[in-house]
Amino acid sequence: MTANDPEQFDGMFLAMAQQHEGGVQELLDTIFSFLARKTDFYTGAEEGAAQKLVMEKFKKYQKLAIEKKNEKKREMEEQERKKKEKAQRLKEEEEKEAAKLKSSIVEITDEEAESLQKEIDQEKFEHDEKPAVNSEPTTPTPKKEDEEEEEDPKEKGKLKPNAGNGCDLPNYRWTQTLSELEVRVPLNTTLKLKPRDLSVVIEKRQIRCGIRNAEPLLQGQLFSDLKVEESSWVLEDGKVVLLTLEKVNKMEWWARLVMSDPEISTRKINPEPSKLSDLDGETRGLVEKMMYDQRQRELGLPTSDDQKKQDILQKFMQQHPEMDFSKCKFN
């Protein structure tokens, strides 16, 4: 990390901000009070120089903030445009599939239809004449989770996720949604500590948490990248540190918090619908489709794309009840 890294002191400023219940106004009051008490910021140069410097920095970062806001707005507009284009493409593809299906149907003659009906009647008659061997339906025995794991070597040794789709470990417990993680670190002390008694560092790919001047309770390289500016921590009742960590990749389930942790099976993750509802419409649709197709493949059933083709065929057949599809050939 270089001295010019704008995120270098984010963790420290976030910790300061969390201790100012009055918000930004109170935080700025503390900063300018420090400059007045501990430096010659106001008196070390000609009159008006300090005010001029403050306004220069204010305008500089005001401009950057406005540009960032406008860029985010443009990105959202671009996403909306792509979403509409995708919907239009899907509609055109459905229309093409329907047209292709219609053109691929070969109609049979009246003579062929009459012959086919005779064959159907004969098969029905023979079936009714035969005694029933076993009328009770049979259902396949579902596989146990242990058997599935034995069949898939990649799942061997992986832990089952806890109720929050994370893992309960000796020093901490973590849970996750697609967008963020929550980590609870008990401090295991009879004393009621204050934030200044702790050492908490949140970086893009590293994390450390514990009591100052003591062995960290949580430390290591993270499984994936974090948005440092959107991540934070608070001290609950002076005895538990709660870290809220924002993921960079919101389409990924983490298999572990830090690389030294045991791995969980992301195949067994079962997100709550209430958490999926927090996502925007397009992202939620992609996630639900991904999860559905994964379950369908594991069960040996058709995916959403396969079902879509079948639905188009069924819809076309329903729209044309006058046509006999029993001996149709499809390309």
C-alpha cells in the first residue's frame, strides 16, 4: 500500500465516524478542533491561507463526488438499456423459434391419420385385455446427502453451511448473502471494552480483528475482494465485534472467510427468499435461474432453457388443436 493510496486511512476514519453520533458535522468539528489545538494550521501562514486551502480541497473532492455520482447514474442507465435490449432479443428469439417450429411441422394425409387411429385403437384394446401386473406406482428412492458426497469427490471433506450460509468456528462465526458478509467475533473477556481497546483492520483482501496488543482472534487473506469503503465494524455491548463486509463480486458464494478456514460446500447453500428480494430485478433473476438450473442438473431434470423450448412447443400445439401432431417430424 503506497502513501498516496486514498483508501489507506479508511479504516481509521470509519472507526472515528462510528464514534460520532452527531454525524459528519460532529466529525468535522473534531478534526478542525484538533487542527486548532495541536497545529499551527490557522496561524502558520498569512491571513486567509487556511480558509483558502480548505475551500480548494473541498471543491476538489466535491467535483470528484459529483463525477462519481454522475458516472454511477450513467452506469445504471446503461444497465437499464441493456436490460431492455435483452428482453427485446428474447422476445424476437421466441418468435423465431415459434416460426421455425411451425415451418418444421409435416402435415399427414387423411389416409395416414385414419391408419394411425386404427393402430391406436388396436393398442388400447390389447392393453385393456392384458391383466394388470402391478398397478401401484413406484417412486425412486431419494439419495441421502452422504451418498451424494461419496459420489462427488469434490465435495468430500467440505463442511455443511450453518443457518446463515457461512460457518461457526472457535473464534468467530460468519454468515453471508450474495452481497455481503457478517462476522461476529466474541472478545472472551469479563471486562466491557471500548472501541479504542481494539485493533480492527479491513482491507481489500486482508482482515485483522482482536484486542489491541494481543493475538488477533481473526486474521488472514480473504477468500475474495471486499469493497473497503462500504465495509464497517461496531462493538456490541463492549464484548462482541460485529463486522459487516461488502463483497465486490455479488454473484459469488464464499466457500470460506479467510484462506486458512475450513471450506464449506457452496452446493448446499440455501439463501432465504427475503435476502434474494434485496437484489435488483435483473441480478435476482440471474441468481434464481442459476440456482434453479443447478438443482435441475443435479436431479437429472431439464433446465429452464430446455423447459422454455418445451413450453414453446406446447403453446404452439394448444394454439392449433385442429392439427394432428401424433406423426409429426421435427428438425
